Amino acid sequence: MQQFSGTGVAVVTPFSSDHTLDEAALRNIINFLIEGKVEYFVVLGTTGESVTLSAEEKKRVIEIFFQETDNRVPIVLGSGGNNTAEICKHVEYYTEKYRPAGILSVSPYYNKPSQEGIYQHYKAVAGSTDLPVILYNVPGRTSSNVLSQTTLRLAHDCANIVAVKEASGNFEQFMEILREKPTGFQVLSGDDAISIPMISLGAEGTISVIANALPREFSNMVRAALEGRYEEARAIHYRIFPFMQLIFREGNPVGIKVLMEMLGICGSTVRLPLVEGSPALREAIQSQLAVK
């Protein structure tokens, strides 16, 4: 098993009711997830509402993660966007100051580059660091798909591009990457609900949202699947599958924060343009917790 196998958690950023960073809650989340036996953290991703954090808040979040984690689990830092030069500067800074386990970088959004543009973007990002780089393909958010040929080209051409978080939902694309990837390149599920089928095809784990609230259950499911214990993995999957559906009903991380609040982990406050979960969502999650 390699560096990013198993369960990585795209960790939420907790806010107080006045929308300021809740540092105590963040430390609580870190320890809760470590106790839940997840394999690594992904910090400042979509689930962490990174686009709503100031530069100083991002630095403080990273500082707290490294302090509180204290080398107990690896930390992957999220750094992505549609300004390649700016992302390279961020990555250079993270590399020098923090030396994380790797960088997760989402494909450029909004300006919808060509496949050649995506390739050149990631080649530049990889060239700005000696850290392992994980590609992140999520067309539902970026409005541009990183085709399997582009992922494979990057995997073959850039030694430190070591994995892809695939959230395209396209199984043909998954299989093309898995079939043609170089030795050592990892494919990771970017969708909790299809982790088991992706692992059965050769994926090596998941970067998860639901594991923020259910770390032990989800990481046990992933480990069971990776070890070929599919009956056990399926049993866990179907037990927690309703939560996987509910937490995305009103957007991410709105739903996962509602669930975490109900479990006493942190509050449910999000920052605009997101709004907190509706009464209907809260009722649905509460009803599911009652039968869990």
C-alpha cells in the first residue's frame, strides 16, 4: 500500500456563530478524526471552504493542523485555482514552510482551459515543488473534465504527480486511467458513494467528506474493501449510505456540518454564499440518526 491509500478526509473548517474561525472546534475535529483511524488529512479543500478564507486564516488553519496533529497522521494541503502563477507561488510557500505529505490541486475552474492548458497548468504546479502532487478532477465544480489521456500524460511525464482524485463519476474514464497508469500512480475516489466499486477496479482509497462525521465506519469500510473483504465493506456501505446522500442535498459542506453538529463535533455555521442547512434537511438527518 502506498502513501495515499485508505481514507483521506477533506476536513471541514469550523466557524463560530459570528462566522469567525473556531480554533477550539478545529482542534477537536483533528483529534476526533485521528481517533477514528483515518489515514491522512486534506486541508483547505472545497469541504474546508477554502475560497472563503482570508490568506491569514489559511495560514492559521494550516498552523493549527501541524501543531495539533503533531506528526500522528500525514497532512495534504489543498492549493488549486485558475491562476497558475499564483498557485505555483502558494505551493512554493507551503513546500518551504510546512513540508506536508503532498499537495492536492483542483483542475482550473471558470476559465475552462483546453486539455493542453490543463496539462501545462499541472506541469507548472508540479515543477514548483518536489512534494507529491495529487490531481483533482471534479467537472461538476470546474465545468471542465480532465480527460483520462491528460491524466495519464501527466502521470507519465511528471515524476512527482503521483495520484489523481477522480470525481468525474465516469467509470469508463476511471478504468482507462487504471489500465494505462504507470506503476505507483494512485487512483483515489472523489465520491464517497462509489468508493467500493472503484476499489474493486483498482483504486487505492478515497478522499472523503462523510468521514468528517463517521471516520471509524468509513475508514473501516475502505480498509475492508482494500483487503478484499467485500461482504463486510458492503454492510458498512449500506448502513451509512443514507448519510452520504443527505449531506450533499443542499451542497457541501452544508450537510456534513449539520450532521457533525448533531453528533456534537462542531457547529454547522458556513460562510456566504453558502447558507446553513434547512429545517427539512435537519429533520431528515435527525430521522436517519434515529435509525442508525
